[in-house]
Amino acid sequence: MDREFYQIVRRTIPLIPLRGLSVFPHMVIHFDVGREKSIKALENSMVNDSYIFLCTQKDAKTEDPTEEEFYHIGTVSKIKQMLKLPGGSIRVLVEGINRGKIVNIVKEDEYFEADIDEYVYDPDSIVVTKEIKAAMRLVISDFEDYLRLNNRMAADILLTVTDIEDPGRLADVISSYINFKPDEHQKILETLDFYERLELLHQMLSEEIELLKIEERINQRVKSQISKVQKEYYLKEQLRAIQRELGEDEGIDKEVEEYKEKIEEIDMPEEVKKKALKEVERLERMSDHSAEATVIRNYLDWLLDLPWSIETKDKVDIKRAREILNRDHYGLYDVKERILEFIAIRKLTNKIKGPILCLLGPPGVGKTSIAKSIAESLNRKFIRMSLGGVQDEAELRGHRRTYVGAMPGRVISLMRRAGTKNPVFLFDEIDKLSSSFRGDPASALLEILDPEQNSTFSDHYLDVPFDLSKVLFITTANSTSTIPAPLLDRMEVIRLSGYTEEEKVKIAENHLIPKQIKEHGLKEKNLIISENAVRKIINEYTRESGVRELERNIANICRKVAKNIVESKQTVVRINRDNVPKYLGKEKYLPDMAQGENQVGVATGLAWTSFGGETLSIEVNCMKGTGKLQLTGKLGEVMKESAMAGVSYIRANSDRLGVDSNFYKDMDLHIHVPEGAIPKDGPSAGITMATAVISALTNIPVNKDVSMTGEITLRGRILPVGGIKEKVLAANRIGIKKVLLPYENSRDLQDIPNKIRRKMEFVLVKDMDEVLEHALVKEEGSHEDN
């Protein structure tokens, strides 16, 4: 039927947007009105001719909808009855008359009022074609099926529908009974052609009927399962009662026999076998349903699942091990050689007991992945336990079976998971252990990591010895300072220092970029990152000893490239030095973070932390006062004492240094180490603080391209310090040209890569005079106020 069949009547009447409700023509319905604008619209309608336009909101949660937030096709309705309810709301009874369409909103301040085109037609003038008649029959048949499947609706509703001869009204009445979604009701409202409306309703009813059939099937299946379970339970209870009356309980006997067979099959130590058989005998004497029987079953299952005699055969092949280490890691030559030596000794002696390796280094240098490579090169299973935050001994040793819910410790649990008695076992972050009132896990590790004791490791839950002597234990740590001395004594420390820029570039090109390209679903041809771009990311977006942050930045680029490829169908993206900020944003670090100019009272020191080398910019101000010395920047006791030793040296040598001999009476000194929230300690900043104080007192600036490290004595001697390689790498990262090192640290220079040694100047100093000669700027005209 064409839209031209309708006669369009223009009305200007109040409007109410309904929430989650659709009103059809010929439909009588009541609903509550509580919003102020809707109440005023009702009152205005009642004053005039009781006509009101009802449409549906697009989002029922919208409290105060605008013109765009409700549908513009709805129903012109007549108000039949109004009833005021407690609380100010109104219950209204309305009858839908005809469809209508909003032409223009004429009022929306107090309430909505709109010009409405009302679509009126004469039902008697409708020509019901064969197609329409067939569609009407189909819809009535669908509605009959729907009522049969839906128990919540009365079956006599069908009688009110079958007598309707008007096809449009038939579709509207049936739609009003079906609990469609508001947007589906709206589709029917907006369909003016009778045949199309019936066809749409048939499609929607068919979907609803299919859903109801699925619901019915699920419901029947659940009911049958419940009845089956109840029947089985009843029969089993009857069977148990009969067995108890006859004194027969075959269930536990069969289980006991199975346990005994398994114990005989497994090659376990004699002591463990006796313990297991004793527990089986206890189980045999117990009731099948007692709580203690469940505890014994769990215990026996643990004993039978452990690898008492299963082990993998080692493949001790130096060439293969070297290939695996080189494949997975770039650089780390000393570390690889030490690991290959370790493997070679195992081949020559076939010795079971060996040293416990501790891989020590800053985060992100590959400690955990090296342990995995060792396992692969030896053809052993790899298991890992993180010790970070572990403060309960029971985490390692388990709980005794007297406790409810007791379980073995993580060591035994992981050995069961490994399925062999000779895996590579990694204790990760061993320096992060802590102790509490629950016990000291570090003490429990003493037995686990001692080759003389771990052959008879006893878990509290198992209460029988388990042989850990064939396990290759490896630990990792960022620092040895928090590892207890007895535990450290059992380990051979292999130090992994931070990577140089060249090593990071190679790692990125050979490992990180291919890995991230694969993980993000890209192909190598999709993303090309130039070497200069990698260097820019290393120098201007990361400050780290390892490569974790570098990998995160590469992953960030890969995500953005993947999005570009999907959105714009671009097949190749080239990343160069110039377009890196487009993908990673502004540079986080300047390529040269050293001091911009020579300054008085500011010197650059070098420090070592568990995260690698760091630079410290130490500042000193001197002011008129009474000789007070103030130290700030969250400094530790050793660092404070080092500063005091430096000041004492300056007082003793004030004439020779050109410092006013009464400065300790007339001047206050304030030594500050920036980044005050970070704790700092150690003696290695001694010469840096002394140099900054001398600079402030003599008003001679410190060379911005010089950094230094070393402990100072009261006589001005420079003592050696540790972490030289990491400190030099940190100085190189920020663009320092000259580094002053203690003379006795000359042996550490060979650890520094050749490329960095050629780029930087190293000065080995024995006393403060040599330090000041290189650190202070004495050229004429260079004296500047701080």
C-alpha cells in the first residue's frame, strides 16, 4: 500500500517522550508520568481536546531529552483518564488513534508542543489483495505459535486478534502484545505500507519463536539432568545403606588396591615407600566419607605424582650451547664464557654437585632469559619461582598436615609440574626476599641451595626427604646488599652490567624489532626502522641499563603502524630519525643532559644503583652565617660522613686551596643532591662533594664536561670504588667527555667497551689536587656568579 493512501491532517498538540515504551494505534494502555515537562504537557492536553502525541526516547536513561534524543514518528493518542498518585506523579490511561510524524517543535521550554502530520485512513476503503491476505494468515499463525511457547501470556488473546480484518491494525495489535525491544517496535511504527509492515512483523516473530524454542530445549535438558542426578543420588544412597547393613564397602577396598599397585610400580626411595604404604593402611581402616580419608588421599596423590626417579638426559654440547646463547643474547661475552665453562666441567666430570649460579645485574639485561637458554642448551625442563615479596617460610617448605587445607611448598609443587628430578630451577629476584613473624624464607633457602644438604630436602607437608641434588639452581638479583651473607656464600655471582649504545642497537635490530613485528601481526616488509631511529629512541626516549623500555617503545611504534596499515591500507611504513616523535611523542630526554654551562658550586658525580649507573648533580651554596653545614637530598649516613670528611680536608688545606681560612666560622654551607625523594648513600660521591664545596668557596666554576667518582680521606687521598663500568656508561649516556677515576680503579678500565674508551677521556687521580686540576675551570674570564 502506498503512502498516498493516507490522508494527512496537521495538528499542533503537546508531546511526551516515553522511556522504554511504545504506543501503537488502537492500543489502550496506562503508564505513570513523573517528569515536570511531561506533567505540564498532560495538563495542557486536558485543557484543550485531550489529544497528545506519544513517541519513544532513543535512550531510556536520558532524564531531560532534547529534540534529537527521541524518535519523530509516534502515535497521536487520546487521554481517557488521569489519576494523581502520591509523590506528585500521574497515572494516565490513553488510547492510540493514528500514526503521526513530528514536522516542527513549536515549544520546548515548559513542555514539548509540536506540529504533527497525522496519517489517517478509512479501514473500509482498504483493498485486501491476495498477498496481504496471505501475510495476515502467516502473522496470525506466527502469533499462535508464539502464544503456545510463551507461558506468560493467556491463550485467549488469539481470539481478539483473529477477527481483525484491517491488515494495518492487525500488525499493530499483535506488535503491542510482543515484548520487542523499543527500536524494533519503532521499526514497525515507521513502516506505513501494510504489506511491508506485516512482512517485517513476520520476520521478527519468526526470530522470537526460534529463541523461545531454544529456551524450551535448554529448560527441558536442565530438568532431565536434575531428575537424573536426583535419581542417581537416591540409588547410591540406597546402595550405601545396603553395603553398610551387609558390612561390605568395596569402594575403599578398590581404591586401596589401586594405591598399592601404583606405589609398587614407582621407583621411589625405601623410606618414602614405607611411609606411603603406612598411609594406605590408615586409609583402609577409615570410613570412605571421613574428612581424614580425604586428607590421606591428597597426601598419597602428591607422593605418587612426584618425579622420584624420572630425569631428562643431558645434552652437554659446548657448540650447541654457544649457538643457543648467541642466538638469544647479544654481547655479554664474559657471562657466556663463564656459563660455557660451567657446562664444559659438567661434561668432563659428570659431577652431580656444582656451584649455584647467581646472575647479578640491573633490570632488563636478560638474566631470566639466560637461565632459559641454559635449560635449553642442557636439554632440561625449566621452572621459575619469583621470590619478590615472599616473607613466609611455608611458601618454600609447605605447611604441616595438621593444618586444614595444608599443601606442599612451591619448591615441591614446581618439581611436580616439571615432571623430572633434574630441571633448571630459577629463583628470580632473590634479593627481594623479606622476613616476618611467619618465619625467614632466606633460612629455608640455605638448605635448598646447599649441595651438601639438598639431597635430603624435607618439605613440611611431605615429611619425607626429596632429592634436589640433581637440580641446577640459578638465582637472579639486582643487588647483593640485601642478600644474607650465608646465602650469598653458597652462590657464585656472575655480574651482568648494563648495555652500551652499540649493544642496544644490535639487540634492537636482531631481537627486539623482529619479535615485536611478529607479536603485532606485522610482516618484516611492513615496518622498516632505520639505525638512526633506533639510536634516537635509545638516547632520547630511554634512560636504562637494560632494554625493557626500549622494547616498550618499539612495541608502541608497532601498535601505531598496525593501526595505520589497517585504516589506510598502507603496506610499508619507514621509521627514521625525523618521524620518531610522530609515533612516540615528544622526546623525554635531551641527547646531552650534562650541565649547559660551567657553574660555580655544581659538580657532576657518578653513582651505582641496583638499576645500573646514574649521574648525580651535586649543588653547593655558601652563605654568610655561623659555620653550619646542612646536607639535604635524603642522604644516608655514609654519604653524610663523606661530605664531612671533605669539608674537614678543605679546612685543613684552606690556605693552599685559596679558601678563606675562617669560612667555617663566617659561612654556612648547604650541600644538596637533587631528586630529594630518592634515598642515596655510599662514599663514592666524596670527591664530587668536596669539588663542589671548593668551587663555591673560591667562586671558580666546575667544568661541565667532567664527571667524577671516588672516596675522599681526611688527607685528600682518593680511594677506589665499585661499579666503574656502569658509572662510565651512565656518564656516556648524558654526553660527559672526561671522567675522573681513582688511580686504583685502573684495572676496571678494561671492562669498558673499546668504542666508549676511545670516545671519552679517563683521568686516574691519586689525590684532590689532581681532581681540582682537571675539574675546575681556571681560564681567565671564566669566573661567573652562580
